[in-house]
Amino acid sequence: MNNDKLFHLGFNKSEYRAVYAILPGDPGRVPKIAAFLENPRQICQNREYNSYIGSLNGENIIVCSTGIGGPSSAIAIEELYMAGVRNFIRVGTCGAIREDILGGDIIIAESAVRQEGTSLHYAPIEYPATADFEITQALFNSAKQLKKTAHVGVVQSKDSFYGQHSPDRMPVQDSLLSKWNAYKKLGVLASEMECAAIYTVAASLGCKSGCALNVIWNQERAAAGLSNPECHDTTDVIKCVIGAINLLISKQ
């Protein structure tokens, strides 16, 4: 057995070292993100994990997909930590909950509702899934530089996509709908599937994390009969994350 080879990510941890990692969910989005780096190259693809390495201002950056949901995200964090990563920034998509948020806006998740199971294996439920302040601030400042509408606040992390979109057919519909209504009243911005796990696992390792999300749509606007523009283009949110890392590196 090669003890240097990361069991799931598939590359040698001593050969590819970085302090920063960008974490999309979709393996197909990795080359698009890596194209914003200097000298990007693929280092491995295994299961849901597509990994590239490049640099920004002389600092190595790994781009690694996490797949969908908490379990695979937690594995990515654990193994990237073994490769020296100490700053984890998720870039992804979400569906907005608060009615004033539109498709194409950027959500910067300062914390996440832990409505998933992975984080329970790392911290008691009372512990909040929270992003690092400096990373969050850098993401917000980067969004402002891009002149993008950005919202900073709480997101919901869930384990079931269809539990959100088709709750009425689930045997636990009462619980799902009750919690969804509570999150709306509490001002939760959007729904996604990875932040709570990423934030909690990173915290358990003594690392920093953050997240910027492209809003695809807003089902609450649709339900209210309001306009509901859709945006599937992730270019701006990727630029937001790249800009934020540049800001963080410049402060080192």
C-alpha cells in the first residue's frame, strides 16, 4: 500500500501541496475554475473527485470537486488537509429562499443550518457550522469589486434535494415543511447541500473555510407569483472566489 497516496482523491500528498483549496461540487466544473489559475494541470480523477493544481501570485491552489452532499465533501476535506490545505472555499450553486433574492445573485454563507448528517460525526448538534470571518469578508469584498449583488447570511444545508422540491410525497412531509417555514421566518437566505459539513469538518481540523454560491432560482418567488429569473452560469461566482483568494494572499 502506498501510504503517500490519498485513498479517495488518488494523488500523492507529498507531490502536490497547497494551502488553499477551491471546492466545487461538480467534477465537470473543475477545469473551468482551474483555467483562472496560472499553469493549471489535472493531477488526478477518481470517483467524484476531479483534482487540478495551479497557482495565484506564487501560491499553489488545488481545485477539487466534492461530489454532492456531506459525506463525500468530508472525505475531500480530510484528505486535502493531509496535502497541506488549511483554507477551504466552496464555490457552488443554490436555490434562494428569501423573496428579495434573484437568480444570478451571489450568496456568501457566513453559517449553515446543519440539516444533514455528516457534521454529527464531527461535532455535537449545538455547535454552529460557521465560516471564517476573513474568508467571508474577502468573498464579500470580491463580489463588490465585480459589482455583483451579494447577500451574506445563513444557508440551509440538507441531505435530500427532492425532500426540498417534493416534500409533499415524503412520509416525513410534516417535519420537512415545518422546518422549511421556520427557516423562512428566520431569514435563511438559500438552500444547498455541502456548507454545514465543510464548515464543521474544517473546524474540527483547526482550519478556515468559506463559501460563495450562485443563485440558480428562487422557488419562493415562483410560489408567490413573482418573477423568477434563472441563472445557471457560474462564471461570476468563480471570479468572486478567485478574487477573494487574491485578496487573502495579498494580506499574508
